[in-house]
Amino acid sequence: MPENANNAQPNYSSLPPTTLSRTENKKLLIFEPSMLLFMFTSFAKFPVFQSLLFEKACLGSGRFDQITCQNVSATHADLELQKEANHLLMASSLCLFLPSIASALFLGTMFDSWSSRKTLFIPLIGLLFADFNYILQSICLECSPYLLLFSDLVLGFTGGFTSIIGLFFAYSVRVTPTTFRPTRMALLEGSMGLGGMFGYLLSGQLRHLIGYALFFLFLTILHLIVLIQIILFCKELINNKNINTTRETTETTTIRNSTSSENLNQNSENCKWRKSFIFIKTCLLARELRN
């Protein structure tokens, strides 16, 4: 529930179609820049992460030095190294995918029943912790490549990529009137495609220019910008379910009170008739006794 009604964001999910002004449309453009930055970092991270994982596996094998491990063509023929790197990549996918199933369902429930604004922070904070581990592992290339899986576990248990995208869409739909929703969905999907395209396009060049550590530091800064955007522009949604429940409870109480008052009136009328009947009967008995 919102702490302050003035800071609450209206929830348009159950309202009839309305007409928005241009200024209101601009105010609702909250998640498009955030989605663009997030998809850029996600698609830029995948190829660089695979390269980092392969290089750490190469150094961890103890058969090659750092210069040789940076030359992919020199190590491509080593089947044992390729096998280990593929196993690490599969383990990374499982560590990210399996925990995110339950956590995504839990975050969806929290978004509807607890706090829509605070729920958005959980996967983003997990994403930042994963970035810090990537930076540390990029600095210490000689460390075990299995330490990279810690980032996948943290991100998986806090919702994963699917939770971030799903919560962005859910919040956007809630704050968008029905007449503007098709445009909002098109803008979000366009932001996803544009961010993913530039992420794949620039990932290799950025990694070659600044190296692994600075590359993941750059991604961390972009994720911080996304989190700051959410903090500044996302307000707590007004829970229409609670409002409707309160309204239904009030109506039910009113109906019960009116019903009970009608019953009381009927009982009072019955009592009056009974008293009148008893009085008449008493008078008749007294008259018979006199006679």
C-alpha cells in the first residue's frame, strides 16, 4: 500500500478508456529508457561473459599461459578445454534458469499483493551484486572459473532477466490507460530490440578497447542508472483490489445494518400488537369476572 496518497501512481488497469493529453503521455514514458539500457547491457554481456568464462577455464587448466589463452585459434583444437568450457556454460545457464522459476512466480505475487514499487528493486539489486562479482572475477583471471556461477545464482534467486522484463511490462500496463497501451507496448518492444541490437554490435569492440574489468564496470554503471530511474520516477501503485474490497465490505455492512433495522422495526410492531392483544384480553377477563 502507498505510504502517501500524494506520492501514489494511479492504477489504470480497471478503468474505462480515457483520453490522454500529450503532457500525460510524456509523464508515462518511464520504462522505455530503462528497458533500452537493460537490454543493451544484457545482450552486450552474453558474448563477453562467454569469452571470459573460456579464458578463465583455459588459465585454470594449467596447460596454457595468459597470452596463449587470449588467442582463441591457438586453444580451439584442445578438446578437453572445449569440453570443460561447455560444461561451465551449461552450469551457468542452469544456475540462472532453475532458481528464477520459483523466484519469478514469487515476485509476481508480491507485485500484486505487497508493493509494486519495492518488488521492482529486488531483481535490480541482485543484478548489481552479480555485476560486482563479474568485476572481481575479471580482475583475478587466475581464480577458479566456477566462481562466475555465483553471479548466476544471485541473479537467479532474485528473479533473473525474465522477472525484470516482466515487471517492467506489468508496471507499464498498470499505469497506462487503455487508449495508450498499444503505443506503450510498441515502445517497450522497440526499446528491447534496439537495446539488444546495439548490445551485440558494440560488445566485442568495448571489450577489446577497455578489457573485461572496465567493461563490467561500465555495465554496472548502466544498471545503477536504471535503478535510479526506477527510484525517481516509479511511484507506488494504488491497489484497486483493496479499494474494491473495502467498498464491498462497506456495502455489505450497510446492507446488514439496514436489514437488522428492518427486523427491529418488524419486531417492535409485533410487540405492539401483542401488547394490544394482551390488554384487550385482560379487559375482557375483568369484565367477565365482574359479571
